[in-house]
Amino acid sequence: MRALADRALGEWLAHIESVHSRMIDLSLDRPRRVLHCLRPITPSVIVSVAGTNGKGSTVSMLDAVYRAAGYRVGTYTSPHLTHFGERIRVDGVSSSDEVLCQAFHKIDQVRGAVPLTYFEFSTLAAIEIFSNAALDIWIMEVGMGGRLDAVNVLEPDLAIITSVDLDHQAWLGDTRDAIAREKAGILRFKGKAVVSDPAPPAALLSRLDELQCDLCLMNRDFRMENIATGHWVFLPAGATMAGPSIIEGFEVKTSSPVWAQNIAGSLAALWMLGDVIPVEPAHLETLQTFSLPGRQQRSEGSIVIWFDVAHNLQAATALAMELRAESIIGKTRAVFAMLQDKDITGTVAVMKDCIDTWYPAALEGPRALTVSDFRSALSGVCVTDQEYSASPREAYQMAIEASQPGDRVVVFGSFYLVGDILVSQLERTPG
């Protein structure tokens, strides 16, 4: 076996997955101990972003605006779609294999016998890489929950909570209030906070009040108003945001209310940090053309193709709304996969009226659901007749081959599903 220092990225990823006996073991003790040994140099501004949905979009929107303003930005998101380096970006560029391996080696050296999980290793790698890059701002996406997530070893200058809904119930609780209490763990006493959930749970509002947070709250302090079909304007709605501001009256065109909600939260965050990391009106224009792979990603053509990582009921409901709003003349085929801890039955229920035929795909890994289990969840809807467990790429190819001009193919249910198919498309692209 090669020495750790000489390992390739694939070997390192296998290694960090094997260090801890569990894939998920929420705790701050282990990453804090290793962070103390790393002694990172932190920037003037750290932003932590938690939420059931909208976290990655919010991180990427803020990144786009701050980079347009000339700031050096580090972003940490998870999971990735096509390459691990996407998780840790510096100035919009994914980390190279070499940089990632160096960070993993450093962490492995200083951790001693501390058994870090895969996500803890990844989070500390982001901190190490950002520390070496001399950045102006770190924007960190919380992986799961917030209170015990590894990202919470950092002290944020702004905490953003995008939405609260049911997901990861085995770890976070089975009610919105229980999940809200976990996500509220990223808040700090008298710290700045933005909540872009239009109807936040009472438990979250209570915690914000207890901590006396400097709060900017959706539909209290700001709102996104739909002034025409697919046309939204950002408006202050309370005393918190009183006075002239570069974000007041900002208009954007999008067909998605969820997308508009994420933009609103991002604009509120920009306002909250305006005294320490200001931007100008021209820098906001990057939001007019903003898009993110795998988030309601639509590819035009004789066969319309949608890619969406929607993997919980709230996200699937938003996707179904977009699909119903789109007029097509043909059939809609779904390439679908979910992990076993997700609400598969509920997701199928909200999507079934949009789909004519389902093409279940088999994912890999300990949390994966078999196609036979999928078929049980898909009882009552039309499922393609296949005698074996199709891989994501095989299921996608079958759906494409069965489609005619005017049809639509929708790929959704998991980052792993969407990512694998997007990788296959990149592999076929010449050059």
C-alpha cells in the first residue's frame, strides 16, 4: 500500500470513509479537537447557511455577487454532483486533486487517534484550504441540521436559515419544530441572522428571540413580491431594513417562487453584511442570469430534459409546481431514485400527476434503495417493464430512447442520480 502522502484522491476518499465506524455521527467534539491542531487563519467574514432546501443555491448566489464585487470567496457545499472538488471552491474554482490530497494529508497527520467521519474530514479540509488561500469571506453550507454539524465549529458573522421542512428525521426529529431547533444551533447570542423561510416554525422564532439575534425575517422585514408572471421585486417590509438600500426594488425574472425566495434571502444577507463587506448595485446583476447545475435545470430541445436533485417532499413539491406550469405536447418520463431514509411514498404522491412513466434506477451505497423496493413504493403508477436493476445511466438511456419529439424527461430524487448522469454527459462531450 502506498504511503498516505502519495495517495491519489480516490484513495484518500476511500480512506476518510473508513476512519470512523459510522457514516453519520453528529458531534462537535471530534472536529473541534482537530480544528484546534490546525490553527486556521479565518477571514473577516464567515457565513453559515442551514436549511432543508435552498442552502446550496443561497451559498452560490452570495458567492456570485461577492466575486462580482472583487472579493476573494471560499464556498463549501455538499454533496457534489460530478467531482469532489466542487464541494470546496476558491474564487469559483473547484479544488484540484492535489490541493485536496494535501489538505487530507495534513488533517490525517494532526488528528492522531480522533476518528473523524467523512463529512468532518471534508469540512476540516475546506477550512484548511480556505485558511491557506487568504480569502475575504467564507460561505459554509451546513450538511445536516446545524447544532452538531461539523460546520458549526466555526463562529459565523451571519447565520442564514433558508427553510425548515421534514428531512433526515432519523437524526433531526420528525416535526418541523424539532428540526428547527437543530438548525437554530448555528445561531449565536446577539448575532446576525437571516431567515428566508416564509413560514418559520415557532421553535425557530422562539430561539431567535431567546438569543436576541439581530434578525432579518422573510415576510416581516422583507418580502419578494410577484408583480407580473415570472417577474419579482424585492421590497423591505419593516423597520429593520428602513432607509435607502441598493437592494430595495431589485427586480428579477424567474418562474420559480422557490428560486425567488432564495434570491430574497441572499439579498437580505447582502444587506446584513453591507457594513463590513459592501457591494454595489451593478454587482447584483449577476443574479439575473444565475443558474446552478441540478437545481430545476432545464435543457431545451426536441425532448425537454429536467435535472433536479430534489430529494425531499418540499423540494419535490416545488419541482411538481414547475412541471405543471410547463406546457408540453407529449409524454413525461421520470428517471427516479432516492435513498432509503427519504419519503419516497410522499414524493411519488406529489409527482405522480406530472409523470406518465417511471424509470427507477438503482443507486450504490449503504443508504441505497433497491429497484424492487422502489417498485413497491411505485405501486399505482406506471413503471417501465425492466427485469433488472438499471443503473442511473441505463435508466436515463432507456427513457431517452423511448421518447419522441415533444416529450419530456425528468431526472430527480437524488444528488447521486443526477450527478452520475451529468458526468456521463460530460464524458460524451468532445474536447
